[in-house]
Amino acid sequence: MWTDIVYAVGDLFTVLFVFFEVIQNYFNDLLLLTGFVGFAYWMYVQHNFSKKANVPSEVGDRGFEGWYKDENKQIK
């Protein structure tokens, strides 16, 4: 009796997980590709933000010292 129940549960799981055999790693590959594309887009957006900024981005840049104290300088 218990053997039949255990085998029935095993058969149920075998049928339920056939879906995962079909998709295999395609879903993981899709997520990985989406992550890389999203990262590339975000870097593009950050590059455009950096070009529009009117504050120095490096400590060694001219005008770095005290840029935040001037009233007419602000991040746009």
C-alpha cells in the first residue's frame, strides 16, 4: 500500500517537472542576457549624465576644490 503511494508521488513529480526538461537553461540564458543588456544601457545613461554635469568628476580636475561652495554651480 505505501509503496503504491510513494510510486504515485514519484510519477506525479516526474510529470510535473517535464516542463523544466523542455526549457533547460534557456530561461537562465535569457536572464543573463537581459542583465548584460540592462547593465550596458545603464552605463550609457550614466555616461550621458556625466557629460551633462557641470561639476568636476576627479579630485585632480581644475576647479574641484570648493565647487560646492559656489552658488551658481549646481548639478543639472
